[in-house]
Amino acid sequence: MKILSADEVDAALDDLALIDRLDALFRAGCEMPPRHHHTVAEPAGPGSADATLLLMPAWTRGAASHIGIKLVTVFPDNGQRGLPSIYGQYLLLDGATGAALALLDGTMLTKRRTACASGLASRYLSRPESRRLLMIGTGALAPQLVRVHAKVRPIEEVAIWGRRPQRAADLAQELLDTLPRALGRPISVRAVADRRQAVAMADIVSCATLSKMPLVEGDWLRDGQHVDLVGAYTPQMRESDDRAVSRARVYVDTRAGALKEGGDIAQPLANGTIDEDDILADLFELSRGQQAGRLPGDAASITLFKSVGAALEDLAAAELAVTAQ
């Protein structure tokens, strides 16, 4: 059985190849049961915070089938021990025999597939000539998203906004040092303080935060923009307001996940701003050509993509990483 560390997973996955792999698996489909949530009560003894065990399975059928399971643990008290609160591993099995094929670092796998799912959506939804990107958020996903968006579209200018200005400045410098080599071309990256102005100037706005208050307001948006919402993964969180959702053509990664889990969709559904028919397509429907994304020559539509993640994406990334080794 292969064991792939975070660095090995990172090295094995090419962004554009992973986007193609995701597109192919969304087109073909796979078995994807609901994710399993299990509470582990007081794991460190009486008075300790309850932990959570998450299991996310998916499998394909046929001669080259695989079964994949992502195992994630969330132990809130780990910070007191100087340990990460979240650990993730991914187990890939032979679909015909059940034999274990590989164990991969699940944290890196998740970061890479999440960014590439947004890249796949951008391929269908953003204007092909998009040149200015705004990244809202400065966490671990931010550099992944910036790089992927800049590979999918001819991005020339990147603006970074974060609640901590110094962190935004540090990330901008980090990307200035690494992006030109990754892209094979020069690119401008800078930190910005005025979020409203930065949203108005961007062709693509990408968000990856834990915000409970909207960071992208609909009145700030202009024709032709694409909004990529990756954070706010619980119904209590959101990165956009009702006005943004009502102005945009709305798409999601999977209907089953986004309609219930992400506050950017769940909240406007609950308050009547939109209904389920206003969700024009998910990645299954876009990849199969069952619904249209942005049509050629459409420079006016505002598109909004909400991602909450899917086990299919983990399986596609794990298959590609193992094959590339």
C-alpha cells in the first residue's frame, strides 16, 4: 500500500489535470452517500469538549473502480496541547477486491480539490477574458485558489483582502515570490484595504473565510463578474448578502450539499429571497451539458458559485495523485 505525505500529494497533483479529472467524474458520476457525522463525547475525560468523527465515502463502478473514504477528526481541545484541531486522512481501496491501495494526507488533498472545484466552476461561469482577481481571506486555501484561478483565466492583477492587514500583505508577498514561476508569466499581487472598491474592480471575486456576516454585498457588484464562495460552510455562516444572491445567476457544486450546508444558499432560501428553482445548475449538470453556464459573448451576467465540497472531489483527487506517483 502506498503512503503519500502532504508534500507528496501536493507534488503529484497538477491543477489543470485535476480540474479535468473533476470534470470527468462529475460527468460520469459515482456513488456518494451522505457524509457521516459522529460525536465522540468528552474524549479527554469529563469536562473536555466533545470531538467529531467525519466519514466521507464515495465509489465508482466498473473495471477500474475505486472506493475512497476520507476520515476527518475535529478535537476542539487540541489547541491546548499545541496540536491541530483537525486531522484528515484518505484511504483509497480497489473497487473490485476491497484491497487497500493508498493512504493519503487528507488535509492537502482537501485543499487541492477544493481550489480545483472552484477552477472547474470558473471554467464554465467566468468570462474567458477575466484579468483581475480579488481574494477575500488569507487562510490556507487562499494561495491555492489564487493559483488555480490564475491558471484557468489570464489573470494579470490579484488583490488580497483580509481582516488582518499584515497577514494580507505577507500573503501578497508570498504569492509575488511563487506565482510567476507557477504560471510561467508575470503577475501583479497586492494587499488592499478597501473591500468595497476591490470588489467593484474585480472580474472574479473569490472568498474563503469563516465569516458569519456578508463580505460581498450585491450593491457592490457590476455586470459580468463571477463570485466564487468557498468558505462559510455551515448554515450560520455566509460570505454574500441576499442582494448578491438575488442579482446573480446562482450555481453550486452539488445541490444536496449546498442547499442545506452553506449559509450563502441556505439563508436566502429560508427567508424567501430565492427558491430552489433559482439554483440554475450544479457541477453534475454543467459537466454533462444539461444546463448552460456562461454563454459565449455574455458580458453582462453576474454568476455566483457556492461550494461546500463533495466526496466525489476527494475520490477524483486521490485517484489522480496515486496514478501520478
